[in-house]
Amino acid sequence: MAEIVLEGVTKRFPDGSVAVRDVDLDIADGEFVILVGPSGCGKSTTLNMIAGLEDITDGTLRIDGRVVNDLAPKERDVAMVFQSYALYPHMSVRENMGFPLRLAKVDRATIESKVEEAARVLDLSEYLDRKPANLSGGQRQRVAMGRAIVRDPKAFLMDEPLSNLDAKLRVQMRTQISRLQRRLGTTTVYVTHDQTEAMTLGDRVVVMRQGLVQQVGTPARLYDMPRNLFVAGFIGSPAMNFLGASLSGGALRTPLGDLPLDDRTRQELERRDAPRDVIVGLRPEAFEDASLARGTGGPVVTVTVDVLESLGSDAYVHFGAEGGPVTTAELEELATDSGMRDTGAGGAQQIVARLDAATRA
Ligand code: ATP
């Protein structure tokens, strides 16, 4: 078992600033948990406290049922993978990967077989005698992972391990990390500010802001049932659109027109005794081109296209609705192609707005 439990964990730095406040988190054995949030929200500090690289000011940290607040990093049996890889330039791949085992005085034959096994898993066998300088970024990253794997630790702790890679390699490595974690079944805590990584890698995602946990849940739960405006706006790309609205009869009056409410949403708002003025969250994919006329029941709004971004199969249409902020809709390329070829950006376009999720103000 390698369960990691944080109870009321707080970090106050000597200058008095509080980077992490009263965090409760229960990470199950074998779980892949992502800490995500904007720069400075306290995710690295949280990871460093689990690793033992930062002291815990208040609260309790348990690994495997044992309180480890005062244990040195090497006594916690966790392996850290950093963004910078932290490889030794004068050592070969083989020596870099075997280094933690050498430190632990493991015998030479065992080191050799563990390094070769990890190299095989990570597709590094042919590079074992190279120095890090003669490897690509992705290969260096894999060596850093290999160094963590050979120790067979209770948990992997990864701090933005992919952020030094180019976009294409990042996607490749993302799938590789996911496959590797499932295969090894090792508890993993992974820090990123990239919400795509968070949504694709994690069994559960912890969204943080200003040292506080905002929501913990599966990626689907965070996307569909964000607990507050911050999570709603942070998860999803392009971001959810927020529109000021007022409840009027069975509909929500918004700058885009009246959005009909389904029974479930109406009952939910009544149950919560929602105020008349609310904020409506509409995901970009909640819109569709009126010319496709799929009859979703939403109002048809005519908008002036500000910017059109084509992605191949889809396009993002940024438009300004009267009295409202700039809104982004994700439409099928086909629709934007037929509807906008003549007018181009700046032309009037009809869009059906469909209610996706209403978030209470
Ligand atoms: P990033 O994505 O930019 O790495 P983060 O979410 O990982 O951000 P942390 O590095 O955990 O954030 O930092 C959290 C807060 O604590 C920040 O406001 C940071 O300035 C502050 N902080 C970090 N280290 C120290 C320190 N040694 N002394 C004082 N404040 C610190």
C-alpha cells in the first residue's frame, strides 16, 4: 500500500507568506493524481512537502499509514522527477539511471538488471552508453523517469516533467507516462499548470488557487460539475464563457437572448433558492451554427464575428454580443466554411446558443 494522506497541511514560509493552506487530500494506492492551478497557487510547494524537500508548518502527512512529517526525503521512499531532469552530465545513461541504487549500496548485478529492464520499458536500451548531452529532450526526460523507476519507490512525484519539451513531444510523452503509470501501478502525484495534461492524465485532479484546494474530482466531474466559477473557467480550452443573466419565468435572460431551462436545472435553481441575477456558463461547444438547424431549442442569435480560428475539423468563432463580453463558440468547420466564406471575419453570423451549464453566482 502506498496511500498518501494530507490532513490540514499548511506551509508558511519564513517571510510569513502562506503558500499552502489547510489542504486535506487522500490519494489512494496506485492512483494518478494531478495538482493543477495557475502559477504561484502552491502546487510545487505541496509536492515538495510530500517529497520532504520542504518542511510542513502545520498538519499531518502520512505515506503508507505512517506519519512522515519529520522524515528526510530519502527515508520516505518516494522518487521525484523534475522539469529540469537533473541528470549528471558526466555520467552515461546507464550510470545516471543506476545512481540511486548505487547510493543505496545495491549490488552491481541487481543494478545492471534493473537498469536494463527500465531502459527496455522506456525504449532507451540503445542509448545506455551515451551521455545526456547527446540525447534529445524527450530521451533525457525518459532517463529521468528511468532513474525514478529503478528504485521501485512507493510513489512517483513529478513536477512539470514535460514543460521543457516541444508541443509534439509533450503529447507523445504524455501518452507514454500514462501507459507506464498504468503498467507499474505506482501511486503518482503530478504537478502541472497545463489543464490538458491534467484532464488526460489524472484519475483525479486537484485544482488549486492561492494555496487553497478549490475542487478535487475526476476530469469529467470537474468539466461537467465545476464547483465554482474559478474551476469552471480554469478547466476547458477554450475557456467557458460567462454571461450575466437574470431568471425570468422558465428562462434565463442573457445578452445572447433567452435561454430556455430544462426541468432539472430549473428545479435545481429553485431548490437552491437562487437569486434572480446569476452567471451562466456556456462551453464553446454549447453553440452551433443556425444554418445546420439541428433544433436544439436554444435561441438563435446573430452575432458579428470578431476572429475566426480554423482548426481543421472545428473552428473557434470569437464574437461580441451586445452588452456582453467576447464569447467563443466552437463550431464545425463545415458550418463556418459555408456560412462565412463570403463574409469572412467581421461578417454577421447566426449562431444557436444552447444552454450547457449554469453556474450560480
Ligand atoms: P509555478 O507553476 O509557477 O511553479 P506553483 O503553483 O508551483 O507555481 P509554488 O512554487 O508552490 O507555486 O509557490 C506558491 C507560493 O509560495 C508563491 O506565491 C511563491 O512565490 C511562494 N514561495 C515559494 N517558495 C518560497 C520561499 N522559499 N519563500 C517565500 N515564498 C515562497
